[in-house]
Amino acid sequence: MAQHSPPLTGITVIALEHAIAAPLATRQLAELGARVIKIERTDGGDFARHYDSRARGLSSHFVWTNRSKESLTLDLKQAAGLNVLNTLLSTADVFIQNLAPGAATKMGLDKQTLAVRNPKLIVCDISGYGSSGPHSSRKAYDLLIQAEAGFLGITGNQAQGAKSGISIADIAAGTQAHAAILAALIQRGKTGLGSHIEISMLEAMTEWMGYPLYYSLDEAAQPARTGTDHATIYPYGCFRTGGDFEASAGEVMIGIQNQREWEKFCRNVLGDEKLIAAPEYANNSDRSQNRESLRVIIEEKFRGLRAEEVIEALEVCGIACAKANSIAELWQHPQLRALNRFIEVETEAGILEALEPPARSDSFKASVTKEPALGENSRAILEELGYTGKEIDVLAAARVI
């Protein structure tokens, strides 16, 4: 099929953003062809630039969520800085912000005010808890929302809950914002008018909690914390391999889904048909109830094998399985490499490998460009707006940019 320009080519997004949720949403819009102008503080920029320095001196969080954008530094406490932002918004297609509760409204950046200046503007506000209700004024961070949404109650083990290893609440809000903005652009094509989108991290995370919510309906017990094991299906979880279960031998995730697979597992992988008839493991409910003793049996059988050998035996039987990879192994994952998923992206620290957007189209190529240095595009953007070199120098001297 012929290749076309990315679908959001010609769309301009102004992003008053920081941390993860909004930057993730706008990165995805940028990869679909939108021009994303990221507004950053003059004194250090996006907080996420300073979360760590693990990506060859750059923040891993920032590198992940901010490629394919332009960076404009503005001091919005100064009238001249706010004037620049309002000029950009007067012709923009989308404005997205995830500032502290009430901050955007105080600057006159609420939907009602912006709609008067630009009726076609789509405004997306991301907050922790929403614009009304008893928690609306609370500060919200990813781990706080994981806790509020009940996520810690279903992860971890019986002794203690566990957080997600990634910013799952931020990701939930960011992906919802991305989808909602795309829908709003389609709607604008029909009505000619912009719209207002509100997304809270709590609502986005709670949407992802649908299974445990319904599992616990009518005050029923919630899913148990079972570590890496499935809460109700067994054996469905991670099992150690190797002589003394040394780390180098690896762990294998096994997913036995039915009685037929259980019998094949006993017969062909464990080499113990007696387990099939054992009353304590007769069906899934029994196996789940007696999972501790069954784990001992399985891991004892795996003691003399490496993860790769266990996986080979499971695949011969048609039993779903996976290796519990380290992050270093994920970088070199043979399937991702075979799919040519890794590309090179320019950054301040030089060229870094990055993962291409997971959705690939045969009609356009994703727009993946460099990750901007702080304020890298400020002067060029102001020149586009008609500022002279002398006027830009004055703004710089006053630390407006």
C-alpha cells in the first residue's frame, strides 16, 4: 500500500505538561504526526528531566515520554510569557495540561476562557481526582493513585501489597487522554467546534480495575494477593529452575488453563502421572487451594533444569509459557529484534535506542524524531509568531524564556 503522511499532520498541540501522564499522551500524538510544543519552566523545565540520570546522563522517564516534541521555555508568572502562550493557543488545535489543581484556571487557561478566543480548540485537563468532589484539591502522584484505586490490595503477597514496577496510573491516564483527544478531533470534523475533556488518574486507574471490582461485587472477598501467581488458576505463575535455584538459571512463567493441559504437564513435563489422580490436585480448585505443596513438587522437578530446557518441554506439549526476563534480556529480546522494533533517536546525550510505536500501519510511518533539550526550540517558535531577534533578546534577558 502507498505510504501517506501521518494522520495528524497539520495538527498543533500545545502541552503545558510535566511528569508522565500528559507527556505520554502527547508523545503518542506526536508519533501520529502532530506538532507538539511542550511548554516548560525556565528554571529547570519538566520535573521529569531530573527524576534520574540513568539514560547516559538523561532522565529515563523524560527520554521515554518526550521524543518527537519541541521545547519552549516560558515563565508564565510574567505577563509576557503568558502572552506568548495565549498567542500559540489562539491558532492551536489541542491544549493539554496536567498542572496542580486550579493552576490553569488561575492563569485564564480554563475551557470557558479559551473557547472565546479559539472556538475550535480542544482542551484536555488531566488531574489526580477530577475537578469536583471531596478529593478534587488533593495532590496526586502515581503511587498515591495506585493506593486509592485499590491496586495495592490485589498485588504483592499475603504479607504486604506491592506497587506496580511502572507508573501504571500515569500510563492509564495518558492512554485515555490520547484516545479521547483523537475522538475529539474526529468530532470537531463533524461539528466544527472544539470540546473539553476531563480525565482523572483515579478514574483511569479504576477503569483498569474492572475485573477485581466485579469479582468483589456485593461485598464479596476481593482477589487474594498471590505474588506472581494467578489468583484463581493454578499452576499459573512463576517457578524457579536450576540446581540451587541460582539466579542465572532463570524463572519460567507457566500458564496451565485447563484439565487437559494439567494432565499433559504431569505426564510429559513432570514425568509423574500419579499427580493426575491425586485428590488434592484433582481439579483447578483443588490445585489452587493446595498451591504451596504443588509448588514444592514442581520446583523440585525443575531443580536440574535451566529455564530454556523447561520452556522447550512445555512448548512440545503445547502449554503456554514464558521466560521471566530481566530488563537487560528485554533489550535483547529475540522476538522484538526479529520484528525490527528498535530504532535510533537523537538526544542531548547522543543517539539512543528506542522502541517504535507498537501499532504499525501499512499506510503511514510513525513520526519519531529527536528528544528536545530544554528550551531548544524557543527562539525558532517565537520567530514564527513574528517576534524580532531584538524582541526575543529582551525576553531572554528578562528570563521570560
